[in-house]
Amino acid sequence: MSEVKAPGTMLGHPKGLFLLFTTELWERFSYYAMRAILVLYLVDKVQSEGGHGLGWSQADAISLYGTFTGLVYLTPLIGGWLADSYLGQRKAIYIGGALMAAGQFLLGTPHAWIPGMEIEVFYLGLGTLILGNGLFKPNISTMVGDLYPEGDHRRDGAFTIFYMGINVGAFLSGIVVGSVVAAYDGNFQAGFVCAGIGMIASLIIQYLFAQKLLGDIGTVPAAKLEATKNAAKGEVRKEPLTKIERDRIKVIMVMGLFTIIFWAGFEQAGGLMNLFTNDFTDRMIGGWEVPTTWFQSLNAMFIVIFAPVIASIWVRLGKNEPNSPVKFALGLVLLGIGFLFMIGAVLEMGGDASAKSSMWWLVGAYFFHTMGELCLSPIGLSMVTKLAPLRIASLMMGAWFLFIAIANKVGGLVGSLIGHGGSVEDQLANAMSIFAGIAITAAISGVILYFMADKLVDWMHGAEGHNDTEEAALTEEIGVTGEHEAIKR
């Protein structure tokens, strides 16, 4: 953070917001473009067999995907600490962005250039991406908040604008990378290079305009500024946790366990559901086949369309608005409903290896998964900020990210149960078991959480409240959604 604010506004917000909006748009384009084709690249045949991939089994590919996305949520804890203590946010963004671009280009290195070293270069690229993400991800979002002084009512709206940039980038990524891969005859290396170009665009935009539009924001490590403030105020005495604080921490821990269940199911989108789309879905519209990666853009599109609608519904319910645990429970149930559509897709095939399911089953699944996300995801981060004692707020936020990291790894392990090889019929039977298992687990978890809701609210000790005016409540609701998505994605 910085106490030196950049001058100039646009549409009532600092111009720096729109710089960060554009920077994050291209960074998310880069990440989601890579995410959309990662598993497809792993399972595609090796070049000697006429493919462009590494020839892995579906189980191994999905397991690696889970490990990768899990680490994506762990490294920001380290990256945030490095930026706060030593680098400053802006330098962390430059270093992280450069590492991410390098990682994408390593993934995009043609196999003919590195005969016999495809796996080594692949792992090097993936590791570089993970490290770069750790430096970039937490700090770009923090700089949005640093544009505004304490108590500035524009801050919630700023995160909403920022969040739209994230989802525009995510929406475009699947469509663009799918089109590029198709244009290069299924060559996934071209897709990774496309993602790398997006990351370079993000870096160039930040480098050219940061000083002019952000001033000194992000140049001084937060620890130095905090140390200066604490020295002026005198040493703060550490107090033991009170009973109220312990109860509130218990709420965070309990809700975190249910968060693991939700995200483990939701993250099948980039793994098992991605493979199902590619192998078992009829994607033909007339004589044209919809690229597999385009379906990865549905979630972002539905979020942009329905986030304001869901926020408005909660506000209009007024005092009848469900509390946070009930919203979590509803999110889990909606996730389960989404997987009923995937069960329908498998049933439509009737066990016939030559049959294909309708793409509309996928559209329905992604729609209900997004509705579940909008019920559960935005309030998670907000809940931690409201319940965590101030002196250990960062620790609790780290614990929350740890839950999400565990969820991604668990999701990879669950998706990998599709098995190592076997017949198409076996794969379909395993997919049916996985989809049904997730649907049942999500629904039961939602019911359990619903009946625990009153006790959890008691443990919150009044931390949940409502705004007095509908306008203020709507602004806060959409802003919380934006802030969470800015950090989650």
C-alpha cells in the first residue's frame, strides 16, 4: 500500500483502476487460456502417433491438474508476504508477470525443438507459472483497494469494475485459444504461445502507464509503512483470544470444510468435464463443431450476466435474506443439481461408445454451477474479514486459501477416478459414478449445513448485519462479489 495517491479520475474513479482492470483482464486471459487446454494437451496423442500432446492417461492428467490448481492457491500466500515485506506490490507484479509469460512460452515450445525433453520442459514451464502466479495474483487485487482512502464509498464499486475485467478476460480466453488451436490443426503449443502473448500484453500495459496512473502506489513494501505507523502509535499489546473470537474462528473452520466440498466439485470444469466435453459431447452446429474450450467460457459469461441479478435478489429480500450458512448450503445444493445434468448426459449415451450426448446438458450444468458459485463464493471472503480477529486476520485469510488449495487437489483426485485406460464403456461408467457421487455428497452436505446454520449464526455473535437502505445494501452485495472474484480468480 502507499499513502501517495495518483491524481485524475475517470467515471468517478481513479484512472489507475482502469489500468489495473486492463492489466488483470490480460493476465486472466493468459491463465484461463492455458487452463482450458492443459488437460487436453496432456491426454492428446504424442507427435509420433499423429497428435500434439504428451499422451498421458486421463487419470494422470486430471490428477496433475488438481495439483497445479491447488498450488496456484498456495503460492499467493508466499507472494503476498514477499511483496509486503521486501518487494512492494508493483515489483512483485513485474517479476510474477515475467515468470508467468516465460512459463507459457516454455509450455509452447515445439516438441521438435526439444526432442526427448518434452516432459522436463513441460514441468519447468508449469513450475514457473505457479511461482509467477504467486507473486502476481494477490498483489494486483490489493492495489485496487490502495487507490482509495479508508471509508471511501467508491471502493466496492471499484472491485465490481475490476471483477468484470477478470471475467471478460476469462470469457475471451476459451474462445480465442480454442480458435487458435483449431487454426493450427489442433496444435496446443500454439494455444500456450497465445496465452503467453496475453501475459506480455498485461506486462507492457502495466509498465507503460503504472507510474503515470498509479503514482507511488505499490512501490513501498507494506511492512515498512506499517512499521512507521506502529512506531508512531507505540507498541500494541497482544491479548489472548476471547470466547467470542474463538467462536467466530470456529465458524470459519466449519465453513471452510464445506468450502472444500464445493470447490472440489466445481473444479471438475477444467478436468473431468473438460474431457467429457471433448470426447463424449456432440458439439456440432450444422457443419461446424464448437471447440471444446469454448465451454470453459460459459462460467465467466453467466457470472457477468447473473451476478447483479443474484445480488439484487438478496437485497430485495430485506430482512428475509438468508444468512451466510444458508447461502452456502444453497450453493452446495445447486452444485449437486448441476451434476444431475452431467448424469443426464451420460444416460443419454446409453452406454454406447459411438453415441454422443447433447451439449445442452453441459450448458445446464455450467449454469447451475455458476448459480451455486454466486451463492457461496462471494460471501466466503467477506465472512472471513467480518469474523477473523484483526490481529490474526492475515492468518485466517491464509487458512481460507488453504481450504481452497485442498479442494483443488481433492477435485483432481476425484476426477482421476475415471481410471487409467480401459474401454470407453468403463470410462463412461466411472464418469457416471463420479458425477453421481459429487451430486449426492454436495446435496447431503447442503442439508447438513442448513440444519447447522442457526448454531453457526449464534457463534458469529452478531457479526452479520444488514444495511439500512436498499441502495447501500445492493452496492455492498455486488462489491463483495467483485472483491472475492478479484482474489479468487
